[in-house]
Amino acid sequence: MLLTVDIGTSTFKSAIWNFNGKLLSSFFIPLTVKSGGEKHEADPSLWLNAFENSLKQLLIKAKLKNLKNIEAVVISGNGPSLVPVLGIPENKTRLHVPAKDARLWLDRRAVNYQKSVSDVMGGFVDSCFFLPKILFIKNEENELYDKTKCFIGCPEYLAYALTGEAKTVFPCEGFDRWFWNNGALNSLGLDQEKFPDFIQPGDRFGMISGDVCDLLGFAHNTPVISGGPDFFAAILGSGVTKPQEACDRSGSSEGINLCTKNRITDNKLMSYRHPVRPFWNLSGTINTAGKAIEWGTGLFGFSDFDDFIKSAKNSKTGSGGLVFNPYLAGERAPIWNPSARANWSGINLSSARNDFANSILEGVCFAVKDVINVMEGTGEKINELRVTGKLSNCGYLNQIKADITGIKVITAANKEAELSGLAVIGAVSLGKYSSYKEASSKIVKTDKIYEPEIKNSDIYNNLFIKYLQKKE
């Protein structure tokens, strides 16, 4: 059996699987984010507490007596989120590693340092990535920089607590600009010893330490395996293993990952090696998708997500002419502008609360279409969009997405594709399958298909033109 863990922005997700892809149990714990202005942080100790608290519930749901039969723990998480670690794992009565608050992928305080990093790395590096954040800490929080033992990412922090081994996960070929090398560190005046060695998805962080095995009930010599960043696991967990298939990770943010035969160079997008070789992954990330809906829920006084969707359904296709650009925290792809701001156009005396709600959903889907248009502008083609994540449970939103993009939307039986993708990675790492493609075909099952409704094409095509006019 495998224990898989994905640390989302708003939810800590865990599951136990057998090697045939059967989900034996899963358990989710809400997480809090501390936000204010450009500052978006999370207390990383909450991730460790959530891991411990999940174990008992997972065992109960799976009807297991203990964790002794877990052959590996496989971990992924949100990013690029940075944890300044202040010391080594130290408390034998619970998981604990001294650290300051993690600076989440949403955090934009380092915008003044993105140019310095971009110049050194030879291409644009957004302020959400690691090096601008670390350079900000060195120059503006020097006491914290000096106290930091190492800088690591979100899933690496949990792995460090379990194994005592600090590592950095380098996802795959093509990610060079987004990480670092010794030459770049020297040019930026950063200390190499604060940057742990690289490993890749499928590699082992190490074994769970004896103290932690005794504390939590794992068998000794249980390995902790890197599942990579969340998008890497989600690609496999959505079943995207060949060209013209795209994974749409629809959560707090939204990431479109298209499998391509060759590497595509376009500064509006990112391109790196696909988990299934010899293919490549063409990627664009939208900062606020679920976050935009969450914001709208609070702004308009809806009681919860379901109440928001119920109201949106009372609007008509096109939301009475309202067009929403969801740039609530700047934007990554395709404009890469941390100063971009959200806006509404088309507001009139007939605009109602339900129209505003529906326009947020449509605006998120316009942002997806914007990324897809740039991808297809490179000569690539998307035949199907495999949607995963929390928002993929919403059939109404899935249909809007199909109508706006004009592409068939497919959902997986297990909507949390990160967790099923981690099962794929763990099974291959342990030698249960010969390849990611084979494991994904056995473990991942599809659920529903949403075909585009042609009757809505003209309305959405006209509104998309307005969206593009207002997007910057």
C-alpha cells in the first residue's frame, strides 16, 4: 500500500491506495492562509499537524490496524512556496522543524527583485518564484536570512520533518531558469550552503527516521518518495500521457498543462519535460481561479460555494454582458504581470448579483481560453481538456469551460488527481509498474464528458474579444 500526500494552498489532502489503483481511504483537512496586501503566508507547522491528524482517520476509513503495511509515503505540494527553515527536526513527541512562515506562490513582495534574478538567469523569472523571494529576504530581512539554515519548498518541508534529509525537488528538464545553480547564487550574493541538493520526482528523500516511525507507527525503513510539484503529479493523475491531451488543474489557482511532441519556446508560457518521455509539457498558470470564486462568495455575501453556484445558474449565458478579468493577485500566464488588476466591464442598471457571480465563473474560463489560444498559436492542438481538482466537481463550471474553450472537458473518477498521480509515481518508484504511462493507464479512471454547446459559441466569442481588450 501507498500513502500519498498533497499539500494544497487551502486543503491538506491524503489517501491510502493499493497498487491496482483502488482508493482505500482519503482524508482532507482545511488549511489557513495569512493574507494582506502583497503578503500571502502559511504556517508550515500546520502541514505537519495535518499529516499527523490525517493518519488516524485514514486508518479508520481503510479499516487498517496500523501503518506497518505502508510501503512508501509519496509527497507533493503547492508552489513555488518558500519555507525558511531555522533548524533540524527536534521534537520526538510530535513532528516539528523550526521555521518561519512559508511565503506562498501568491506572495508578491519580491516584485522589485525579479529583474535582478531574470538578468542572471537569462530570461524572465516572476516574483512568485524562489530566487526573488530569497533575494528579498536577504536584502530586506537580513536577520532572518542569516538565521535560515536552508530554503526549501512546501513538500520538501514535510519530507524533511519525516526523514531529517533536506532536499530540493527539481521537477524536470526545462526548469533551469526557475531554480538556481552555483553561478547564479554567486552572482546574486547568496550562500550556497542554504540551498539543499536537488532530487527529481520519483527519487527518495530518504527513509522515515526511526524516531518518527516509532512516534507515528510506520515500519522502519519506510521510504519517503518525491512526487514533485503538484502539477507534475496531477498530469499523471488526470491520465494525460500523449500529445494533444491537456490537464487543467482547477483549484485555488489554475494550471493548463498540454502534452506536446516537441519543446515549444514561447515567453508567454513555460515548457519543460513531460513526465512521460519523450514528450514535453507546455504550461500556463492562472493565479486566481478558485480564489476568485472564494473572493466573490465573500464579496457578495453568499453563504458558501454551493450558494454562489446556485445564484450563478440564475443568470443567463454571458451574464447580461458583464465581463470579468480575474487578476486578483497579478497574473502569470500569458501576461506575466504582477501589477495586473481585476476588473469588470459591461456593468449596467440591469446587472444583478447572480450576473456578477456567473461572470466570475465565465471570467475564469476566459482566462483558461486565453492560455489555450496562446498554446494553439504555437501550432499545437488540444483535443481534450482533462479537468481535475476541487472545482472539477462542479458540473455547471465544467460546461461553461467546454462552451467557452470549444474543447471537450473530461473529469476523472478521482477528482484529486494529485493524489492518484502520486500513487502512479510511487508504484513506479517501487517497481510495481515499468513506466508512468503503464501505471497511469491502470490507476486512472475517467468519469464524465462535457461537450461544447454550439448554441453558446457566438455569445462567448464576442465576450472573449471584450475580455482581451480589458486584460491588461
